[in-house]
Amino acid sequence: MALEERPVEKLDRAVIFLGPPGSGKGTQAKVLAARYGIPHLSTGDMLREHISKGTPLGLKAKPIMARGDLVPDSLVLKMVADRIDREDCYHGFVFDGFPRTVTQAKYLGELLKQHGLNQPFVIHMVIGRSALLKRLTGRRTCRVGGEIYNIYDRPPKVEGVCDKDGGELVQRPDDTEEVVAPRLHAYEKQTAPLVSFYRRLNSLDDIDATKSVEEVQQQVADSVERIRGAR
Ligand code: AP5
């Protein structure tokens, strides 16, 4: 079905959160996806699920993620294509952690064309490196629902327990100081070039990610509404 035949209240757009590890992509992507009733697609979460299930993909990705490198495109692209083929992506989706290389971005452009969707809209989370270490080493995630906390800035009411569903809060194995450095390096080298890639396409907004979660949320909502109004 062509884009103009779809219900107008839907987002009908792929939104990409682009920013360094710990910039708040996951925190904000979940909220935005819930607001528009579209899926939140985190390639990091998908890969971690493969690892926990011990799939062949997970077995290959595990040591790569443990040392903070990017998983090769050959493993990531098909996983993404399969996911956005599913019916729940029909009215758009929110990507968190994809694309991460220019090759991935070009591939996504082709996939979106095939799905009848416009250029993606990119939320660029701008934040300096110094703020990220505390955010990453302090992060705890609910094992059940994936809710994200921070022991310094967003602690749960009861230590180690999710406020929402009582699930156990766990630390990601790549959130140690030793692995954060190579992750930031991979971002600067392989992913940061996407900022100028998407800026050239006129589909990127800079967001001040140093602000509080609520203030960032407002900036993101305003940005997406502006795009909706402009189309
Ligand atoms: P992935 O899971 O995507 O991790 P990441 O990009 O490193 O990003 P993070 O999840 O660490 O941070 P975030 O920006 O989502 O921040 P969050 O909201 O959690 O990828 C992991 C690995 O998988 C990669 O290293 C790679 O190996 C592989 N991979 C994934 N996708 C791939 C791809 N496309 N290609 C190849 N390889 C891929 O927030 C962080 C903390 O800060 C939390 O504690 C939160 O509470 C806190 N916080 C958030 N916002 C604020 C705020 N405004 N103020 C204060 N604290 C805040």
C-alpha cells in the first residue's frame, strides 16, 4: 500500500537514535516508540537475546561485543531486514543502535524504499565523552521488562529491583571501564561519520543529551512533531 493510503495519525516513519554509548538512546527510544505505538528496535537487545539463547549468531557475536567492537554487517543486516519485515513495523519503527556504519545506513535506505517508507528521521544525541562513563558504569537494566536505571542518577526505589515489574536489575557485561573505552572508540571511528551522512540528506536534528531525561524527552517529542508537521 502506498504511503498516502495509510492512516494519517500514524508516524509512518523510521526514526533513528544516533549517539555514543550511554547518550540515552535506549531510554528515549522506548518512550518515543510507546508514544506512537510502534516497535522499539534495538540491535543491541536483539544481539543480546541471540547470545542468551545460544544461537549461531549469538555465539559469533558474543566475543565481539565483549571486547567492545562492532558486530560485522554480514551478521547484523539480515537480522534487521527480517525484523522490519514483520507486520508491526508497517507504520514505522524506532531504531536504537542501528545503523552504525555507512554500509548499514545505505542498506537501510534501500530497505525503507522497499517498504514504501520515506527517508528516516535521525535524532542525534549530542553529549561529551566525560559524562558517559558514569552513565554506563552506573546503568542497571531490568532482566524482565528491560527498564533502564542508573545507580547514581535514576536509582530504583529498592536496590536491585525494578520499580515497574519487580524484576532483577543487572549490569551489562560491556559496561565495565575496560570495555567502555573501545566502545567509544568504535563509535567515533565507525558511527560518527553517519552524522554528516544524514545531515547532508537534511534528515537529522541535534538534541542536547546532557539535559535531564524529561528535558531530552521534550526535545525529542518537539523534533518529531516538527517533522510530522512538515511532511
Ligand atoms: P547497544 O546495546 O546498542 O549499546 P550502545 O550503542 O553502546 O548504547 P547503550 O545501550 O550503551 O547506551 P544508550 O545510548 O542506549 O543509553 P541508555 O539509554 O541505556 O550495543 C551494544 C553492542 O552491540 C555494541 O557495542 C556492538 O558490539 C553491538 N551492536 C549493536 N548494534 C550493532 C550494529 N548496528 N552493528 C554492529 N554491532 C552492533 O542510558 C545509559 C545510562 O544513562 C542509563 O543508566 C540511563 O538511566 C542513564 N541516562 C539516560 N539518559 C539520561 C539523562 N538524560 N540524564 C542522566 N542519565 C541518563
